Amino acid sequence: MAITLTPIPDIPLVRPGDDLAALIIAACERSALAPADGDVVVVAQKVVSKAEGRYVDLATVQPSPRARELAAQVNKEARLVEVILQESQRVVRHRPGVLVVEHRLGFVMANAGVDRSNVDPQMGAEPVLLLPRDPDASAAALRGRLAAHFHKQLAVVISDSFGRAWRHGTVGVAGLPSLLDLRGKPDLFGHALRVTQTGFADEIAGAASLIMGQADEARPVVLLRGLGWAEADAPAATLIRAADEDLFR
């Protein structure tokens, strides 16, 4: 099985209110890249958040007493900590330089995904960018638009990188299973697998990240071709471990 990953070139800088699906379609047509049935379109989380206007200007943020206290403990700016707290359900761990929270979507991650890198400075005096409000819904909407335009059965993965034990990579998924449960399947020697569950969408996101890069590469959309799967669709939310199964919370 041959798998190819192709960056979709000439995606312009994305701004709030932009029609991201239309930008991707136009870029595909300019480069004569026609998606095929079974292709996966991997889209960087940051451009999704930008199109959805998920900016906060720290200059407008008034930190709460709790944010000021926590900021002093972790050596972070109080206004930034306030935004992190607003995006979080609870603080999981903290120490100087590190603030790990349970995001409102259930992800356990550093800084609730609030990011300053590759953020358009015209979006405020001190802009930061948040995760999409509902990444799985964002992926489903993109998938619907792209599939309707190209008349193909596609999948969409919205990818982001964040470090966390037993969890990394994907933010939103539509059209493929985020998690492959291989328990009960035989290994090479006929032994039934007992605990193996594969983060399928995370593996896709990781592969695409090699092409996207993390700095100034300006390749936020990658077309992946050659994968196959038989399992039912499942959103990225299925990757979140239940609290009673998670030894790291």
C-alpha cells in the first residue's frame, strides 16, 4: 500500500470570517489537485481557529484574583492565565513554567491550547489564539463542503500538536475513526491483542505534520491518499480517556 502526502499550495493568510472551505477549494483548483474517494484532508488547527475568529486581545483582559495568584506560582502573565482559566474546566497540575488544565472540551493539555505563535499581530495589541469552539463540528462542516464540491467521499482531520502522556495530535475529525480498537484481533503469531487501541487520527495528524511544519512553512493543508479503513466514523472526542481510566489526571 502506497501512502502519499501532498501539501495544498498557496493557501493565503487566513483571517476572521474567511470561508476556509472556499480557500481550500480554490487552492486545489489552482494547483490541479483533485481529491479522490478515500482521501483525507488534514487542516492545521490554527487556520480553523483564525477563520472562526478565535482571537483574544490580552490588552482587553482583566485578570481575576485567582488568575493573579496562579500566575505568580507558574511565572506566567496574569492576563494569559485568565484566558487559560476561561477556556478550562479545572487546573490539573502546575509548577513554575507549567500549567496543565482540563480544557472545556475535555482535553488535558498545557495552557488550554492558548497560543501566541504565528498569530497575526493586526488582530489586536497583544493577540492570542484559542482552539476552535467545537473542532469536531468544524471538521464535519469542512468535510461537507469539500465532499459536495468535489463529489468525493472524503475525511477531514483538524490537527494540532500538544504534549501529553498517552494523548497527542488531533483536535477534530470527520469521516474516519479517530480510534481503532484492535483488541481481540490476532497478532503475527495468532495471539489475541488485549489492550491495543490505535489513535488512527493522531497518526494521520503526525504524518501530515512532517509536511506542514511548525514554524514559517505556510503549509496548513495536506492531502493524504492511500489509507484504507473499514471501521465506522468516530470524532476526536472519542480519544479522550474517561477520568477513571486516566492515571495522569
